[in-house]
Amino acid sequence: MNNEEFEKLKFNFNDTEDLINNSTEFYKLMQNRRTTRDLSNKKIPKEVLYNLIKIASNAPSGANIQPWTFCLVTSDEIKSKIRDEAEKIEKLNYEKWFSEQKKFDLQFTGLDYQKEFLTEAPALIVVFKHKYRIENNESIPNYYPMESVGLAIGMLITAIHYTGLSTIPYTPSPMKFLKKILNRPSNESPVMVLPVAYPKESALVPIITKKKLDEVLVEY
């Protein structure tokens, strides 16, 4: 190992009490995170949106390749194009392709093919993964691109809530139209659309429960 390629880790070593307090307070904050489709069109400063993307960009990735692109869409024209194409796909899905089981499982959400939040939100962040990178005219596979992008999206959703905003993770299927509308290169594939907005004051969310710790934790 060449020590010249490393630097001292910057780390705050908290005592046990601080660890417990910090984790408890952050859990309480994230416990209130909810997905809502009732989004306000109130403007958000660009600096906030840039900071959110910078936070997501600090996610770990395979070999630090950082195989992602975050397309920030604030243009009303482009948002409308995205919504139009998404609703065409969703209408077909609901009428033809969704199984009865899927329709049943989605009943509690009140979902339908209309996606108003795509144009109501002041900003959309469309996340793309890089399946491979091009170096010296050669295609080189990236390491764990889906896992890496998943980590970045998790950090992005957390940052949106921590900042005081709201989002809904949206994954139209198929979603190739996003690549066309946003003119992304061949090595990129769309993964998720995240509207970023204030919730409306009248916003509603379904009444749900989360699994308890003993339902998701296995200790050895």
C-alpha cells in the first residue's frame, strides 16, 4: 500500500451517549418521512437542489467509479413532455398489463395513470446509471452500477426529507422515453424520477404501518 495515495480520515469520535442520542433523533426525523403525490408548485432555490445532488453524489460506489448522472429538470416544457409520455405508458399498464394482484396491492395508494406531480413539482431529478464507461474508445463495464446508484438514491431521498421537502420515487415502466427526452448517451439507463417539492398544505397520505424491528431484524 502506497501511503502517499491516502489521507487521514476526518472523523468525529462520539461517546456512547452521543451515539444513542444522535441515532434516536435521526430515527425520529426519518420516521416522519412519507411519500405524497400532493406536491406544491412553490419554487425551490437552485442552491438547495444543487446541494441535494451533491449529497447524493457522495454515496459510496464500486471502485469509486460514481456511475450516475442526475438530470435536474425545471423546464415546464420538458416536465410536460415527461408527464405526457409517462401517462401514455401508465394508462396502457393499468388497462392492459398490470396483473389483478398488482392492482389489488396498489389499491391503498389511490393510484391511477394520471401523474400530476410530474408537472406540479418545481423540479424533477431523473437518475441515470452508467452501465459502462468509455475510455480510449473502449467500453469498460462498471462495478455494481445498480447497487451504487441505489445507495445514491437512498441518500438523495433522505436528504430531501432532512432538508424539509418531499418527494415520490417514481419508476415508470418502461422508461426509455426519459433517455430520449433528456438526450442521454448510450451508456446511461434511467432508474428513477424524483420530483422535489414542498407538499401541499392539504396533502394526504394513506394510513400505513411499518414492520417492527423484530420483523426485520435477525441477530446472530
